Amino acid sequence: MRFKNRDVEKYEQQNNDHSEKDDGGSPKYAGFRDRIAHFTWPWFACTMSTGAIAVVLAQTPNRFTGLQTIGKIFYILDIVLFVCFTALITLRFILVPSKLPASLHHPVEGLFFGAFWVSISLIMNCMQSYGVPNTGPWLVRAIEVLFWIYCAVVLLVAIFQYYILFQEERLNVADAMPAWIFPIYPLLVVGPMAANFIGSQPHNAAYPMWVGAVMLQGVAWTVALMMYCIYTQRLMVSSLPQPPTRPGMYVSVGPAGYTSAALIQLGRKAPSILPPNVFGLSTDSDGNIVRALGIMAGIFIIIFAFWFFCISTVAVISGIRKMSFTLNWWAFVFPNAGLTLAAIQVGAVFSSPGINGVGSALTLLIVIMWFVCAIATIRAVWRGQVPWPGKAEDKDMTHKGVAVRWGRYGA
């Protein structure tokens, strides 16, 4: 038997007592408490995007005076937004405690739990780019410790969140979206993050970090590849996603883009990190062999990311007249930042002005899209589109209730 959790039932009764409903079932008026109760995990796609912009600006070629300062501004803004969003979602769970477990396996909202951890990864990445050059060795040591804590936590998140989805949910393949990759997404950014850290780490710390990054990037890419297969099957046998959710198709660009950037970066670091004859090849150039393999593999994968970028762009353009704002719009930024980072690495490997120009152009485009998404988000908040009862990603929890057994919801 399924029944409502008392906390949610009480909250909904309070909401119904003072909220006048419109024809769509959403209240015409909602107070601060009502709106915060619907502040969901997808909001961290905004901090993912802001942090990704800061990371890209730190690495983009064709630099000019003030670019580093612009990157620092985005980094500071990212920290401020992350702190604010963390406070708001904590307040949400204080108001309605039952939504905490329910949100972690909800078939829409729960997938974006990984966005919280990716946001942390990008903040750590920027610590290296903007903090280490201006601080002492204490930050280098702190980054090493934080790196391994992060890896342990997000590996557990990937294991247990997928387990919960496998055990508790029965998702329809006809509705498959790239967001199904999100539980493994925090591991997909480990490679680029470690490659950025390694340059300032002592050798006894850099070598284990390099090995760990390769292993974790491998498991993340393999799981993402399996999810790619399910998503491609959906595109072949079913229809495209509805126009308002099509920006989320860009999520499929990120895994290949970040993996390509990771393989190239880690490969380029290999000669200075790997000990001589580490693989028993009877040669002192094992690091150079790994460098060549990493660059080749990264170049091999980058076009896969570009292919998904093109598919997603055509789909978005074809449905642009029917698009309304959702938090999925932030997928215009953070997955494409992975493709941009990969392009930047390819340009650096070949010392190609043309490819470097492409990297700079992609950087400019995602910065423009960040402003577009930021303005659209502010406008949506002002107009009561997000967060709002009956319109947020957790609307099924509100309308159907949340059952006591591990957040299982239903009438």
C-alpha cells in the first residue's frame, strides 16, 4: 500500500490553504517558503556552468590583458552562487525533510544530484588556476587531500545512486535522456582536474594522482558509453525530446569532450610523471609512448563530442519556436565547455593557430550563452516559472506525495 508521508501532506495542506490555483494546477501566488520548498538539484547546473566558464578562461589560447581577471570574477561568482544554492537547498530539506531521500532517486530531479559534485570539482580546479600562483605551498597540499576525498566521495555517489535507480525505478527507454549519465558525471571531470593539479604537485603526489585519474576517467567513460547506447536507441526508435527539454541533449557532448581533454592533458604530463621503464618495455621513454597514445586517443574521441554537438544543435534549432525556459538551458554551457577544453588541448598539441582560433571562438560562444542563460533564469525567477509549486522538477513529489519507504512516491 502506498500512502503520503505526513510531512509532505502537512506541507501541501498548508500550501493549498493559502494558494489560489490556476488552470494548470499551479498556485497563482507562492510565498518564499513555498518557492524554496521547490528549489531542486538542477539549479546546480548553473554553478556547473559558471565554474566551467572560469576553467575555460584560465586555459583558453590567444590571451589578452584582463582575461585572467575576468576568469577570477567568474570564479568568485561561482563560489557565491554555490554557497547560496547550497543554503537554499538545505533550507528546502529543513522545511520538508522527506524530500531529501526522495530527491536522490527521483527519475528527473535525482539525476542532477551529480551537478552538485561537479560544481565542487570545478571550484577545486579553479583553486589551482587562480589560487596556487598567488599562495604558498599549503594550498598545493590542501588540493592533494581534497582531490582524493573528492574521488572517494563521487565514486560512492556513482555506485549507490545507480544502484538506487536500478533497484527502485523502472525508467522507460523511450524517454532516455543524456541526463542518465549525470550520476557518473562527477568522475568524468576527474581527469582534466588532475591534469591541472599535477603541474604543481611534488612527484610523490603527482604520480599516484595521475594513475588514479586515468583509472577513474576510464570507468566514467565506460559507463557513459553504455548510457550513450541507450540514449541513441531512444533517438532511433522513438521521437526527439520535447522542445523545452532539447537543450538537455547537449549533456551528451560533455562526456566525450571532458574525456578527450583528459586523455590529451594526462598524456602530455606522462613524460615528466611516469618513472623510467615503468611498464617494463626495456626503454626509458615509456612516458613518451603514453604521451603519444593519450594524444591519439583524445583526438580520436573529440569528433564524437562534435558529432553529438551538431545533432543537438540541429534538434534545438528545429524546435526553437516551441521552446520555453527550463533549467535544462544551462546545458548550453557546461557540456560544451568540455568540447572547448578538448579543442584547446588539440590546438596546444599541434601548435596550430587555426585550432587555437577555434578554441577561442568556442570560448566566446559559451560565454555568450552563459549570459543568455543567466538573463533567462533571472527572468524566469521573477515571473514565477522557477522555483514554483507544480512547475519544478519535483512536481510529482508534491502532487502525488512521498511515501515513507525510501521516498517512494505515488498516490
